[in-house]
Amino acid sequence: MKIMPVVAGYPDRLVLLPRNRFYFVETKAPRGRVRPAQRVFADRVALMGIPVAFLWTPEQVDEWVDEREAESSTP
């Protein structure tokens, strides 16, 4: 899901998966940087056990998706 952030620092995407799993994902350009507001958001939600992934390349996106699929096949 593409998120239309209204607050600086919110990630680009909300990924919803089976088993009540959800993740925030921020996609960056290959040389893009994580802005301070994005780091603050990620740190705050991490305290609640909500992961935020920062991904820079298509290969990283593919790897991240593969890891989530592997998690879902584990009982």
C-alpha cells in the first residue's frame, strides 16, 4: 500500500501480510539517505515492535520479500 504521509518521516509503504503481520517500508533512490525525521519515526515504532525496512535497490526489495515469504512458511 502506498502511504500518502501527512507527517514528515512516515515511510512510503505499508505492507500487509497474512497472520496479522505488517511492516513499514521506505524505498530510497540508490544514493538516497534516510532523513532524520524518518529515523525518528523508525526508532519510535521499533519501541512498539513494529519494523521499518529501508531498501535502496530492487535486489534488496526482492530479498526482503523472499525473507517475509520464508517467515510465513514457518509454523
